[in-house]
Amino acid sequence: MKKLSLFLVVALMVLTFGTTSFAADEVKIGVILPMTGPVAAFGQMTWEGIELANELRPQVLGKPVKLILLDDKSDKVEAANTASRLIEKEHVVAGIGAVASSNTLSAAPIFEKAKVPLITPASTNPLVTQGKKFIFRACFIDPFQGKVAAKFAYNNLKARKAAILVDIAQDYCVGLANFFEKNFKALGGEIVSKTFCKTGDQDFSAQLTTIKAKNPDVIYIPNYYTEDALIAKQAREMGINAPLLSGDGAQAPQLIEIGGKAVEGMYYTTHFNEKAASTELGKKYVEIYHKKFNKSPNALGALGFDAYYILLDAIERAGSLDPVKIRDGIAATKDFKGVTGVITIDENGNAIKSAVIETVKNGKFEFVTVVNP
Ligand code: PHE
């Protein structure tokens, strides 16, 4: 009898503590961000937004939220490792991350297999969520972003000949370049040159020589900020004066620090500008962000904030910390009035929302316009 009750006690303990994520007195949410490496600026900006969200809303279902931040080092292999660690060691109920699409693409299958939901604030490549039940995003996707850029080049910049210089080491850049190309051609424009580089490249003179010979009306560079800043510098040094157009990956303080005068007048598509804040939460965010950080808010912080809120709303609606129920809660997100706009998650796990166009003016990021889907 004694033996049996001891067995029961042990069995009960295993039951309660074995599934820590269900019964714990805190809600563990994993966060995967690039805190070091080539796109470390993205991690810093996103984390600011997530921390702000956590300050405003530190609890869910009456329990404190515990954020476990792991650094993917801007690297695919590290992104997969962090995903495994969050699931196997930390037993998180859900994840937020990553930023660069290639890294989210590498973390996503691990969450999918474990049936733990992952919401990326900012990865825009369509493949990130495609065919997966547990992967979501708080941002629009690149078929839309590429179209917005093509229309802007054709209609606003009146470009008819475009050159593309794309980083083929990044799924995001490759995808966005293709979507731009397709839409620019559909509008009647011509791609006069398409050249390639890789993350970490320093010298773009060969590609720029080709581009210069074609005399394009616009150069589309849908890359991350460091490569874009260096391309801009070298293009201007070589006397290429065509306008430069990029995507959301361009926005980081480093673009201006590295690019200096060369990035003046550069345009890029993105997700959020304080002047475009339309919701109650958006306006509140702008105000508290200015107070806390003493600067204008950026797209990534706002998306990080929204990803956190979407997740907490989903947990609240699920009324449970069961990752499968949380997954269903995220999938059911409808008309969530976030910082970056009104967000509805579609059947593919993607958010349908507007894009913003910005430019660099007097060494600062400036609002140009909003484009609706
Ligand atoms: N969209 C980029 C990607 O998928 C990430 C990004 C989003 C970077 C927003 C900056 C701002 O890789």
C-alpha cells in the first residue's frame, strides 16, 4: 500500500511538473532575434518594441509573461538551434521571431513539428508560412511589397528602365527582387540589368559598372541595410545618379551612418511610420516610444509590439496555455487594431495590411505615403 501511494505521488509529480508549460505559474514565450551579426540592428529594434509591449501588458490569464530571448546571430543554423532550445529545454507555449526570412524559414519547421505556434513580426517571404499550420506573421508579404515598389517606381518615379542588384544569400532579397521584376514588367517597364551580391560583400564595382552602362531610371536594391548603404556609396562615387529604391530591410540607423550623403533621397517600402499611425494603440505607441527612447519609432519595434499583442490576445481568447489552442487563437485573429494597422490573419497565416513608403531626407527617415492592399 505504501509503495502504491508513493508511486501515485511520483506519478502525480511527473504529471504536474512534466508538462511545465501547462501548469506553470508563468507564461513562457520564446523570442528569437538577431542580437548580433550582420542584421543585429533588426534584433535591437524589434526587442525594444517587444519590451515595451511587455511593460504595458506584463500578464496573461492572470500569470506573468516570461520572455526568453535567444540570439540567432543573424544565422540560419543558429536560428534552428535556438528554436530547438526554446521548445525542448524551455518548454515555451509559443514563440516570436525571427526577423530575416531565411532564419525564420529555418526555425519554423521545428515549431511546426512540435505543434508550438510561432509568430514572426517581420519576415515577409511568402514561404515562411506556406503550408504550415503553426506559423504566422504580423506583417504583409513580399508579393505585395514588390508590387508596391514596382508601382511607386513606375507611377511616382516615372521609371521605365530598372536595374536590380540583389543579395542572393537571403531568401527575402531574392523573393522581393522577383516580385518587383514581375510587377514592373506587368506595368510596361523593362528590367535592363539584374546583378547579384552576397551578404557581407564590400565591393560592388563590377555590378555597378554593368548598371551604369545601361543607364537605368531606377536601381532596385531589395537588400539589408549594410549592403544597401555600401551600394549607394559606391554608386554615387561612380557617378551613377539614378534614384535608389529598396524594401523594408533598408531601415536601420546604420543605413544612414554608413551611407551618409549617398543614401539621401533613397526610397524604401516599409511597415510603419508615426505619421501613418491610425489606430488608438498606434498613437499611444508613438507617444510612449518617444518618451522611453527619445527618438522616432521604427517599423521593427512596432511589428514586435504587434506580434506580442496578437499572441497575448490569442492566449486570452484560447483561455488556455495549450500551444494547440493558442495556435487556433492566433489563426482566428480578426480586425486586431494594432500599432501598424488593423490586422486580420488570413487562411495562410499572413496579415493583410497597408505598406508605407519612406525616404531619407537630411539624414533622417521621412514619411512619403501609405499604400493600401
Ligand atoms: N522583411 C525582412 C525579411 O523578411 C525583415 C525586415 C522587416 C527587416 C522589417 C526590417 C524591417 O527578411
